[in-house]
Amino acid sequence: MANNDISTLIEHYPWWSEGHIALAREHKGEGALPHATALVAMLHPTALIPRRQVDVARLTYLSHDDLIDRFLKREEYRIVAEEGVADDLAAVDCDPEEEIVSEDLAEIYANQGLYDEAIDIYRKLSLLNSEKSIYFAGLIATIEQKKNKN
């Protein structure tokens, strides 16, 4: 609002103290205001509250949790299991003799000091993944060095 608009409103509504405060802040002690208006503006409880610019980015910022909550509140985006009969996982045949072969298991064995088991798994992995056989050979050599030190 322009100063003239605020002055006109104050003339019509002299009890409107926020208008007095706004006018006093605009003039900042230039002496253009009557002493009584400046006094009312300074004595009003909201006169001590400084005006600050509103940071729109901070008001509209959404954290990751806010985004997830907003996503979950939308009904059409809910993740729901398909209708029908679920697969019976108990009916899956598992061969107890079948050995699990993975780099992670071999690394666990090596960290536990079970060097022979780790070497066996790395040899099987080398046969299964011929493109990584040099990599596995290096790991086997490292484990054999650790085995010989202990």
C-alpha cells in the first residue's frame, strides 16, 4: 500500500493502530507524522515486532519424509497385492545337499578363518564365471598366503 492509501485509511479509521504503525515505519522518524501518531505507533504491542521478508522457498519446502507421507496418503498410488491365490513357498523343493555359492559367503568364510571353505567357493565361482577367473585366482592366492601365515 502506498503512504497516501494508508493515510486515507487512518483518517477514516483513526483507531486502526496497525495503520499507524505501518505509516510510522514507512516514515522512520522523518518528522512528517504528527507526534501523537508516532507515539501510538511506538507504544502499540506489535510495534516491536520487526517486519521480515517471507521466504517462500522455506515455506514450500518438502522433506523426504513429507514427500513419502504425501505419496502414501493418495489412495490411487497405494501398493496392494494382486487378487488371487498366493504361491505356496512351502512347496518349493530345496535340495539340502545343494551348496550355496557366492562371493559374500566366501568372504565370510575367509574373515572367520575358514580358509579351505573360502578357497573351495572361489574355485567353484571361477568355474561358473570364467570371465572373472583371474579375479578369483587373485583372491585364492591372497587367502592361501593368509592360510600359510597362520
